[in-house]
Amino acid sequence: MQDSPPTLEQIRRAPKVLLHDHLDGGLRPATVVELAADHGYDKLPTADPDELAAWFVADAPRRDLVRYLEGFTHTVGVMQTAAALERVAAECVEDLADDGIVYAEVRFAPELHTERGLALDDVVEAVLAGFAKGMAVAGTAGQPIVVRALLTAMRSAARSLEIAALAVRYRDEGVAGFDVAGPEAGYPPTRHLDAFQLVQRENFHATLHAGEAFGLPSIWEALQWCSAERLGHGVRIVDDITVSGDGMVHLGRLASYVRDRRVPLELCPTSNVHTGAVASLAEHPIGDLRRLQFRVTVNTDNRLMSGVTLSSEMLGLCETFGWGWGDLAWLSINAMKSAFYPFDDRLALINGVIKPGFASLAAQSAFRVSATLR
């Protein structure tokens, strides 16, 4: 029996999983305004929350990653105290839970939040306290969610080994793994090889921004030198896939490796359009990568800068590629399989929450179609 296309409200009720979301890219506009006033930050383009929200989103689609990243000047600027970090983290969890997300890994760069004297440990502890508070509030509201942190080092800085050690130190307190982010061109992953080797020696987890603004060499180094378990974005893997005139698809050796090893791709469609990684959602390779059975996941990247939620991302993919409940369930299960979370806990969420939740929504959708045709 055919089901009807998912609506935004239905998708919001689905038990979703988010692996690539930046804490400083998802603030509530009103919170930015309030924190700026509280801490004397006077660089905002406007103090009106609605105007500021529109400014962030309108400011985003510039087809250039470096320019896109400039919006973080303001969000990072108001996240320089423990109280601000804890508030932002708690609100992040509440917002994700309200969007129907049941598991998320939210990343942030501790080194960016020390301008007012916070130590790196202070930053991490404040964010983890906020996550715990947000999870408690969401659970009380009947929206249980697990949110864990990924600690990010900046490619253009020289503190990656320190951040990797920090991540390992807090692995039992809610930190799920290590990441490196920032402009790719001129800053190859191998500059941070010692940090990734530390993570490996400690039997810990690492993802890595690669294959977003730069191409296959960045992906190759991330996997073969840094042993990244997941690719942050990884959208440029499409450069190693060719389609012949008769429609036959040929995967190059790197693309074959990524697919054969089931390397998860943390794809962020709307953000990729905004940063110029792809020209439009219709031209995003996520459709082909899904069809070719890569380990595709769908993510938000920066909810404030791109004006998205995970639900709106999924709706856009359904509308663009004709996807339905089966596709959305597949994406969510892929993400949960790929999470930096204990195996038994992953299975419990997949079998006890995600699969039943999507099956119920699909059945309800099919019932409505059936009733309409009578």
C-alpha cells in the first residue's frame, strides 16, 4: 500500500538522529540579543530578534565557505562565559528534542570560548552541564533525548593535540569524540596528525570535516592518514564517481573504499548550498549517494545560519527527490548505526524507538491514503 508524502509536522514527530550540528551555529536569535546586552557585546547588526534571525539566514547563501563562517563572529562573541555556554547548550537540547530528535552529537570548539578567561576545562564543563539540564527538561516534557558532545579543534590553529587530550579526558562525562573544522584549503588534516594518533591510541572516536570546500585529497588524508571514522560533509566524494553515456556508474578507488567500508557521510544539504559546495538542493549528490547505497546521513550543520531544522532538511529532500518514509527511516538508522555511542545503546534506540516510530508514522500515512481512496 502506498503512503502519502510526509508532511513537516509528521517528520517532526519522527524519532530522528543528528550527527553534525554546531553549537555556535544553532543559537536562538533572542538569546543572542539577550547575551549581547548582558555581556556588553555591541557588534550585532540589530538588537531586534526577528530582524537578527532574518539577517543570519539572508546572510548565509553566499556560495563561499570562508564568508559563511563570518556569521559565527557574533554567536561566538556572546558565548564567552560559563553561564552563557550552559544556557546555549541547554536551549540547544530543548530545540532538538522539540524537533523530534532522540539522539544528537553537537560539536563545538572549546578554544573559541576563552576570550574572557575561561579555561578549556571550564568551557567543556559548562556545555556538558547545559546538555544535562536540557536533557532533564526534555525528558520531563515527554521528549527524551540523548545529546553528547564532539570537541572540535580549528584547522588554522595549533591546539589540536590539546583539544584531543581534552576530549579523551571528558569521554566518560558526555564527550563522544574529537573533530577538526575550519577552512580546508591550505590546512590539510595531516597538520593535526599527532592529535588523531592520540585519539587512536586511546581507543576513542574521531570525525573530521573533509570534502566540503576541498576535494578528494582532503577525504583521502582524513581516512588514510588520520583514520577518521566519519566524514564531516564528505560531499566531494562524488568527484570520484563517473557515469558513462549508457548510464553505467563507475566508482573510483577512493569512492569504492568509502562505500565498501561503510564510512558514514555527515551530509548537510542546505548548508552545502549556502557555502557553495553544491549549486542547488536538486543538484546535491545526496540523491545519487543514497541510490548507490553509501552510508548517507542527513544533518543540519548550522541551524541558525541556514534557517533549518533536521525536519525541514528531510522535508526538502522528500520534495526534491521524491523520498518517503522508507528513505527517512533508512537515513535515521544509518545515523544511529554511525553514532559514537555504545553498541548496545545504539541497538536499543534503533529497535526500541527509531524503527517502531517510523513504522507507525508510515502506517498512519498509508491508512490516510487508503481512507481517501474509498
